[in-house]
Amino acid sequence: DLASVSQVMFLRVLLLCVVVLTKPLLGEGAGDDEEITPEMMFNMASLLASEDGQYNKNLTEAAKWLRKGAEAGHLDAQVMLAEWLREGTGVRRDPIEAARWYSIAGKRGDRKSTRLN
């Protein structure tokens, strides 16, 4: 059900926050992005971009996590990053870079991206 999905997403994002925030305390190499899955990166971006009253909306930080997820191969992150680049949401508007990400997502099977590219 939806509540369970929300709880799982919250726990994944919480784990991501712990890894990111404790990295300086644990030393070099601890909490590297390799330990953070593309799904976690996308979830972090989604959480930071949400209008949920529990969190402060931060589109610039969300865009950083979205790009990490896209670069790590997360299809939804690739599509969303393309949309944000096209619209200038959280990033400088860049239609050329947006087209590149739409192309990548389209080659991976996203139908919307193949129509837009």
C-alpha cells in the first residue's frame, strides 16, 4: 500500500542522509557515492524537491542529487533531469543538455523522451 511505500522511501532517504552526514566523521573513503544506490539518489532528489511540510524545499540541492542519479543510470532521474534542464528548474536552463538527457533516456526505453528528443 501507499503508506508502506512512503515508509520505505523515507527509510532509504534517512539512510542516505546518515551516510552523507557522517562521511566527514568517518574519514576518507567512508560514505562514498558508490555506497549510495541510484535509487537512493533519485529518492533524495525527490524528497528535496517536494512541497512536503516536513522538509525544506531545496531545488538546487535536489538537482545535484538528480544529476548524480542520472549519471549513475537511474532512468527516472535521467528523464526528470532532462525536464528540469529544459524548464530551468533548480538548474540553469540548458535545452542542449536537456536534449542529451532525453536522448539517453529514450535509448533506454523511455517513450516520452523519444517523442521529445
